[in-house]
Amino acid sequence: MGGRMMMNKFKWMGVILMLCSLWTYSGLRSSAAKEGNAIFGYTQLSGKWKQEQKGKMKGEAMKKSPALMVSVDKRGGYAEYESTITAEELASFLLGADEWGVGGFEVQLDVKGNGISLISRSDEKVLEKVRHTLKSKKDYSIMLRTESGTTSLWVDGQQVMDRVKTGAITGHYGFLVDKGKGLFRQATVNEWRSNLDGVELEGWKLTKDGLESEGGEQRLMSATKAGSVAFEARMHLNQAASSASLIFRGDAAGRKGLRIKVDGKGDQILLMDSKSEKTLQSVSVKIQEDILYHVKIVDEGEKVKVFWQEGDEPLLIEEHLDPSEGYLGVTADTGTVLQDVRVSGLEGNLEGWTSERGEWLSHLQGVMGSSDGEDNAFRMSTTKEDDFILEGDVTIHEDSPYGTAGLIFRSNGVSGYMLQLDPNLGRVRLLDLEGDRTIGEMERDLAPGATHHVELHAVGSSIKVYVDGYDEPVIDVTDTAYSGGRFGLNTYNGSAIFQNVYATPHEDFFNELYRPQYHYTQARGYASDPNGLVYYEGEYHLFHQDGGKWAHAVSTDLVHWKRLPIAIPWNEMGHAWSGSAVIDHDNSTGLFPVEGSGMIAYYTSFNPSKPNGDQKVGMAYSRDKGRTWQFYDGNPIIPNIGEFYGSAGWDFRDPKVVRDEDRNQWVMVISGGDHIRFFTSKNLLDWEMIESFGYGDYVRGGVWECPDFFKLPVDGDEDNQKWVLSISMGANPKTEGSDTEYFIGSFDGEKFVSDHSAGTVLKQEFGKEMYATMSFSDIPDEDGRRISIGWMSNWDYPFAYPTSPWNGQMSLPREWSLKTNASGDVRMVQSAVDELKGLRDGTKTFGGITLTPDSEDPLSQETGIAYEIVADLEMIGEDTAFEIGLRKSRDQETMIGFNRSEGKIYFDRSKSGEIDFSDKFSKRHEAELDLIDGRLKLRMFVDGSSVEVFAGDGEVAFSNLIFPDGASDGMSILVTNGKVKVHQFDVHPLKNVWKEDGKDHLQMDHDRIALRKGESHTLSVRPTSKSAISWSSSNQEVVAVKETKKGEAEITLKGSGRSIITAKSKGGKLVGETIVDSIDTYAIQEGSRGLSTNPSAQNGSKVVMGRPLQLWDFHALPEGGYKVTTTDTGKALDASGSSKGDAVQLWDYLGYKNQQWRLTPHGDGSYSLNAINSGRSLRPSEDPMTKEVELGGVGVTQAARWRLIEAH
């Protein structure tokens, strides 16, 4: 069994990159393929594989490795897998494996041993083995069914295994030949995608489209129990009079409780009492056959909301329903297919959860565990780790004042560690589960009903625990009792809710390619506009947008950040868009204790279902230093301004509140699209509009957003102060994307007057990735700085960056000030805050030298990927020019240059690395800059995917993103003309702010790359030691590797599949890995014709049946399905609508569900293609007068069958 475990597990989340190249019809292969060619839908991992006729695939084991191949997409839940296996000696069918074929389970046919075994591959344990006479080279049909945590097996129609306990299985399926050769038929999978537990499928059948009743109206109950929960399903009514229901708060049989019924016969949605069949509420909706419908129940306890299709407004609302909790289930009658039946629950990356003791309920906020009195409730995961960072949000139920909640780690299911939160005793405790030994504890205010964020670092014997974002660990101990094991959850003497539980191996934490090492990024998800920057009682609070919610982090030094749970979520008024926060020091709102203070946040309420979102200003407040938030009862604070003019849906967003001490008032500035509106208040609650600024010639680009307003002294003179209004502008061709601008003027408490006429443009930012810049409120007077942070992005390509699992980073914190320049004009300048100097970790310095075009490069031996450069350079001669190279390698570099004859500094990223993710990603930026006595001062910050440059005294800044290879770490300085005298040049490596130092590793220039057959690429490695490097390929049938010189190797793609290229230092202590995938290109054909397009196709060009056949690249998506793009233009296969007969066209890929396709194999080498948004199939038009391709019916049963023909 060692052959099955030949590869190290390599965890990586993301999409296989498919490159574009032009192919011709003559390059199609329509018959049996040679070894090494592609087998669509599968990835060849080792051994030799060959595509045979009619969906058959042949694998041959090698001397040192088995033949292993897994599916591209994941399957699981309730599923049936069917295939045939012809074994020469030892062959298996796999299910539940990872993308490397590691883990999961296998059904092994042992010809010599005349046995069939079901094996757990994670622990190499035989779960069940049966005697079965097997003959070499004979076909055996197999069917596997996974349901309710069990697996059953049929061979040649005879059941040989019944409900073997395996736990829920989700992952890749595939084929394995340990010895000799094996022949397999392409697997067909009937799947019901659902996360309900304990469902018995008797009376129901699994189909390729989902779950279908076998006759009459059937009830199907699960063992999943819930109270407050979200419960949803997609349903396809094949007959006009069909119906289906979602049951919630039911009894175990589903005869009592509540249900939402979709009634096709009556064209209505009904909320019903299941026992009495009484209709509690109904609404008429036209329901048609052959449409994929989506229904969702949001059960909030006191209130139940029902949503229909993708609407943002509930279709039904009902309050005060009984019972308060119960089991979940479904009903359907003949002709109805159910799919994607899901209940809200625990978000995270831990797998294989099982409830050991107590009651565990799905919940709107995660998973809720309840113990039986003074007893423990346990829920354990099968995921194991040794060294890791564990994160989670824990809420002890408000009705459990004496309850505790725990996170378990390094456990074998009996012993191990547990971190326990105990609000009754007011402590955080680390204990040994075996013997209840206390390892460490600390007092901490913990409140039932409040959500507490836990971050636990376990590295070797060291265990550090951080709670609620405080910078000092509440527990910092060493203990050697356990070095690795499983994770779990615990409640005692009450109930607790757990959410967002993630465990990341220590070596992988914040170590992905492009991951910033000292800039703020989320661990995962999308970060955009900074919101509510505020200082309070020793902490800087950074809020930012995350999908219409306010994410939250805190820091004591602006450098080291700790994350907290979502502060302001979606609410009754809609999404919580951008805004600001202030401190109510004097309790002018009356929301805080007498003589107390607290935090006030103002946000934009945006309701997607109303005109332009019906943008309003909402308010929330916190009484506990921002750890928990409450919505103000009087929301909205300010309604949409259009209401005062007899209209609605006006642009009215991004409220920024500042203190005007001179007039003892608060000022709010709000974006109005092409102007800024000003409001004032005495108590932070009642606001009066006083004026507007902007319009007309003031507008030079896109929509005005994210204003900031503040007062600054000129040249540090407190007696000479000016008001500054800064704005961001949305993407517009006139400004080549989004941009920033500021205005300097005066404010008398009622009106802002700019010192400059309309059309005068004041800028300090000349890069292209800086938006929504916001300054901190309430920084103490003794500090006196105006500190800002911006979102490093551009609305031309806001989330298109090649980063995963995060997208979006913040800029460095910067100090803003006003300075009079040499021309006598007052301008805003900026500089990185001094706190960053604390990250410096050694210095390379030189100076007192003069460089010419013939000089040796003093930086030629310097390397780094996260560092700061401080330079003072004197230009000798009027035509002097120089360039500083950053993140350099053989063919990559980012250049910062200055040309004195032109008087310009520039930033050139045309060769910086990956730049083709958007055609609007500009390559070169420049700005005029006057030298003082011929000298140029530079301060530059280089990180994993960004460069920030501050030039002169900060009057020019470039904030830009770059995406170089991981091993592009060189530097250079080159004088191209004249002479440069170097007065100072310091290179400061900067420390990682996210974790303690871990094991050294070899930084490869790529985490993952994709090549076409025959293509070669030079891989390089950035070592952290001077030792020799050895190279190897995990799949030599696919990728050959050959060292070319120290630190470099040439890889060549030989065939279709995947391989890990591994670089190791001498002794194997340091390891670096790169995944190499093949790019496989196909034509899509039905009969003698196939999909064809216009060679000069534009957005909206129709896809037709004909010749020459268009060639397509298939990009597997992490969430399932494929993005399908033309090989020559990269445009996506796009469903123009969601109705039968709607055209299929080409369009730029935007990530929408109408551009994503589910491919279903039929076991004979053919496939159905269905648009994920509508479920409708791709088919040639039924109109004989046209060649167009269109959408057909929902599902795959009657769908057109396409063959995918590989190009070579």
C-alpha cells in the first residue's frame, strides 16, 4: 500500500491556470489517444495512462510508482459512482481523495487474492473485505453509494458490502493500478449535493440532475436539527402540477412542524403547518415547468423569512411561530428534482466532523453545541495537524451564564489539549483533556452572548493564545504532552456557537506566493475600502469592506494587526457599505454610561433590491472597545437625500464624520456622485445639511466616493491651518482608471471654499492602486499626526488579482501634512509612519561613492522580497538618469527611475511579473519632481506584491501592485547617463508581522504553473541557505526536470497530467515545491459538427455549429464546474440569458454563473454541458434555419451529448 501514499500532501487552493494559444482543426485527435495524452475530466498523477475507445482508460503501474489518476472536480454528499474495472493484478476505484490522490477511500480488486476490500487510505486501514472470485482481464461493473456517513458496494449488480461506516465522503474520485495494468470505464456519478445528515434515501433515486421521488409525494427527513438557521434548495419541476417543500422545525418523521411549499398546480408559495396542513401565509407566483427555482428560508427564531429565486427582499415574513426548533427535511412528488439542499453551518477548512456527545445544531451563525446539564458535548474533526495557527469565533449562548466553550487540538479523540473560555469564572484556560491538568490560564472578561475571536499558535512545544485581538497573548506556555492530532469543539454546562474555524499549517500561514509580509491582508476573502479608522484607549481600529460587511482588526502600533469578528453585518436595512467611526468622549449621544465614552460608527446602508440601493446613513455603537456592536434604534440617521426632493435612489454614501472643535460641532461629509454634501451636528444623532461642494468643472473623471475632511497646520505652524477635502474617483477613461484628488481651502463651519479654482488638480498619488484613502479619527493631541490607510486597488480590475485565498490589501499607514513648496504653493505631502522602523532586521548600507554607467552595481549581491530602501542621491549633470531595479530575476524587474533632463520620476512595471490578468493594468507611471540642490530623497517599501515609493519630501508617491515570481528577489542600481553621487543608500530587510519565525524553506519562483506539451520552462529557487539544491519530479511521465545551474532547473512537459517539482537542500532539511499542470485544449463536437466562432469575435458574438472547430481551454473552478474560454482570444462561453432558446455567445470572463458550466460524463466518452446559473443544457438550435447554439432544457437527462476532442 506504500505506492498509494507515494506523494506528500500538498495543500493549495486555487484555479489551474490555462494559457491561450492558437490551434487549427487539423490538430484534433478524434480516435484512441497515445500514452501521455489528455483524458478529459481527469488529472494523471503517476504511471502511464491511455485513452481508449468508448470512454475506456488504461493505466499501467511502473516499477517505482503506481498508475494514479483523479477527477478534476470534487463530488460527495449523497452519491452513486458507477464504472467498470478490468484488473490484471491489483486495481482500485478511489473516492474522497484530495487533488493528489491522497487520503479518502478505495475499493480494491485483488485478482490474485480473490478479494475486494474497502480501505481507508488516510490510515491504511481495511474497513471491510469480502471473498469474491476474480479473473484477470475480466470486466467487473461496480457501483458505490455513499449516504449518511456509510458506503455500500455492488459488483456486477450484486451487493457485496452494506453500509460500511466511513463518515461523510467528499473529494475527488479516480482510479489506481498498484500492480500490472488496469482498464476502467469513465465513471458516471449520480449526485445529490446536500449537507444534511442522516438521510435515508429509500423511495428516492439519485440521478445526474439530483434527487428525484420515485412515485407520488414523498417525505424525506434528515437527522440535522436546527433552530435559527438558513435552509435552501434548488428545485426543478418537470411537470406543471408538481410541487416540493422544505420542512423545518419538524419532528423526526416530518409530520409536525413547518414547511414552505412550492405549489406548481396552484402557482403559489405557501407557509404551512405540517400537522394540520393549515396555510399560515401564501403568495401567488407564476411557477413553470422546466425552470430551475431557488427557495431559501432564513429562520431567525422570532421571525421567519422566505426568499424566492435570487431576490434580496423576502417573499414571505412570519413571526412568533412554534415550535422553536426541529429537524430539517424535504418533500417532492413525481416529476420534481431537488439539488443543492443546504443548511447554514460551520465555515472553516476542517473536515470529517462527527458529533461525539451532546446535541449539535446547525445555526445561522455556525454550529451550536449543547451539553446535557453538567456534562460535556464534543464534536470532532478528522483533520490532523502538528504545527499550526488555529482561528475561530466562539459565542457562549446568552442563556448559558455558567457554560464554557472549548477548542480542541492535538487530540486522539480521548486525550489532547483544549482551550476553554469560561465567562462565569472570567478566565481563559489551556488544559490537558486527560486528567484535567491546567497548563496555563489568565483572567479575561468574557460575556455570554458576545462573540470572542481566538487565535492559537502551536509550534513545537510552544503554545500561544490571543483572544479578542489584544496584542499580548493571554497564554504563552511550553508543553510537550502532545505533538499532533485532531481538532474538535466542546461545550460544557450550556450552549455555545462556533464559526469560522480554520487551522493552517504554520509553514503555510501567510506564506503564499504574493502574500504581503508586513501589509495588512485578510487571511482569506475580499478586502476593500478601509472604513471607520479610529484610535481609542491605546488601540488603532481598522475596519474595512468585506462583501458589504465591516470586517475588523486592531493594532497597538499600526504594524501588527489582530483580526476580530465581523463588526457590522448585513442587517434589516441592507448591506453595510463604507463609512467612518468616531469616539463619543462626552456621551453626547446618551448611549454610554454616565461620564463614559464609546465608539460610534456611521455606515452606508445599501439595499440591493431598491433603486440604486436606496443609500442611507445608518449608525452602530460599541460599549466595549469595539469588540461587540449594536445597531442604533433610530436608524437611518439620515435617509436618502433624494427623499427631500421628492425623488429616490440618489448617490448618497460613504459618510465621514470629523470634529470641528472651533465651533463645538461635528461635521459629516457624504459623497453625492459628482459632489460632496456637508452636514453638521451637536450630538452625533441629529444632522442638518449645510452645503454641497463640487459639480461642473470640479469633476474630471469618475464618480466621487469615500471623502475625508480634516484640518492640518501648514509647515507645522498651528496658527496657520488649512482644511483639506480628499476624495477618490471611480474608474474612468479620462483618469485611466480610478484616481485620488484633494482640495485645500477654508471652512467657516457652514461652507468649504477651495483655495483653487475649479479644474485645478491637486494630487500626491501617482500610482494606480490607491483608493478610498481614509484617515484615523481621535488620534491623541500629544501625537498630533494625521495618519491614513488606503485600499491598494483600482476599480478597473478591483478583484482580478492572481492572489488566493485572499484578495485585496491595505497600504502602509502614512502621515499626511501640509507643506509650502519651492514655488510658494501649499501642497499635501505624505510619508510612511515611523512605527515601520521597528520591523527593520539588519541593514546593508553604502554611501560616499559616485556611480557612472561604467560602475559596478553595488546591489548586485543583495536579495530580498520584503524590505525598505532609504536613499539620498545627488544628480551631477543636467542630463543625469538612473534606474533602481526591484524584485529582479532573469526576465523580471520593477524599475524606479529618474531622468533629470525631463524632470520626471517614473515607475515601470512592464516586466514586473504577472501583468496579463487585466488589459487595463497600466505599466508605466510618472510624475514631475523638482530636485533640491540636485538631490533626490527616496524611501521605498517592497513587499510580496506591492511597491510604495515616497519621493522628495513626500510630494510624490507611487502605490502600485506587482506580481513577480517568488524567486525574483534581486536588486540593482544603474546609472544610464551622467553621474550619481550616493550620499546614503540603506537596505533594511523587514520582519514578517503575522507569525513567529518558522522553519526555513526554499522559495520557488512559482507555486503553480501550467505548460503545454513540449513546452519548457526554467524554474529557479530562492534559497535561505548556501547548500546545494537537488531537483525531482513526482510524475516523470508528465514532467521531466534537469538542473541547469545552481538554483535553476529546466522542466519540460512530456504529457498530460500533473507533477510536483521538488527542490531540496543537502540533507533535505529545506524544501520548495512547484505544481506543474498540463494545458489541455479541446474542440467541442456533436456528430460531424462542433462549436465554431468568428475568428475576430467580440463580446456578444454568437457561438454556432460548423467548421472550423473552435478550440477551448477548460479551467476547473474551486467551487465546481468549469470556465470555458477560447484558446485564441480568451473569451468565455457565455449564456446570454436563462430561458430555453436563449443564445450562447462569447464574452469577457466576469466570473458570473452564466459563464460557468457543469460537465456531466455519461460513461461513453460524451458529456453534457449545463450553465450553472440556470441548469440549462448547451444544445444546437432546434430551428433548422439557423446554426446558432442555444440553451435547452434544465438538467442532463435529455441534454445534447458532446464529445471533447483533444488538440495536439
